[in-house]
Amino acid sequence: MLYKIKRPNQSGFTIIETLIVLAIAGLIMLIVFLAVPALQRSARNTQRKNDVSAMASAIANYIDNNGGTLPTQIKEGNGSNIIMFGGPNCSGSATCNTEQAKLGYYTASSTGWSTSAGEIQIVSASTVQGITTPTVANTQQVDIVSGYTCNSSGTGLSSSGGGQRTMALVYWIETGGTPSEQCTEQ
């Protein structure tokens, strides 16, 4: 009779196999943790661009509906994150023509008519510090500058081509380092 050769029971993983699996899992987690902040930054930048586009559209509508007059005042509208654009006769209880834009990222925190509503402000051309740097870079702010247009690359202001019926909206996006200036015309 032949004796059966007993082999040791080989169930489970070796230490090498376990370490390889843990190294692969760690590498995947590292890639995810590096990608998430960039995706969040991209989402915030997209929302900023959408908000500025909505404001530019509301300003263009205001100009069209008010005989070419630029809005000079803004305030928080009725509802969550709505900004209203109005003219010089919007102070006090006077009625005036307005246009509004719904915001998703920026907030309009001003109940009365003024030149600024929280993060959004109308800046006259005389207060602009320089053609390419109207204010300190702040990703929470939008400067609406009358009488200016955007430069050809859309990254700053240009005084050429500007007129009494033009407004440029300057805002900043996150780049991972120093914020980058962006410009949109109405």
C-alpha cells in the first residue's frame, strides 16, 4: 500500500502578496487625494465663470432696456443669491428699471442700492489702479468697470475700444498658486 504524501495546507496569502496589495491600494489612494483638490478648484472656477456670465447678460439687458444707460447701482435681490442691477434713480423709494442675475458662487449681501453688494462692486474707471490690475487679486470678488473692455487674451482690462456703453467684469480664478485675473465684457 502506498502512503499518501501529506502536503502542508496552503490556504491564505503570503506576506509578499499582502504587501503588494497594500502598496497598490496606497498608490490609488494617493492619486485620488491629489486629484480631488484640483477637481474642486475646477468646479469653483466653472461656477465663477457662470456667475460672471449671468451678470454680464443682466447688464447687457439693462443697457438695452434703458436706452444705453449703464447700471450704476446694485443690491441683493429677492431670493437667495440674486443680484439686481439698477440706475441712478434707484435710491430711496423711487421705482426704477432693474435686471437681475442668479448667482451660484458669489454672494450679494446688500439690502440697499449702492455701488457694492458684498463681493460684487461697480468700480468707475477713475478708481482703477492700472489697466491690468484694478484691485488686489481676490477670488471672492468681481469688479465691474465701466468704460473699459477686456484685452485680447481675456485676462485683463484694455482702455482701447471702451466707450460710454461698455462694462468689463473682472474676476479671479484659482490656479493652485497665485489667482489668475479673468475679464468678461457685457
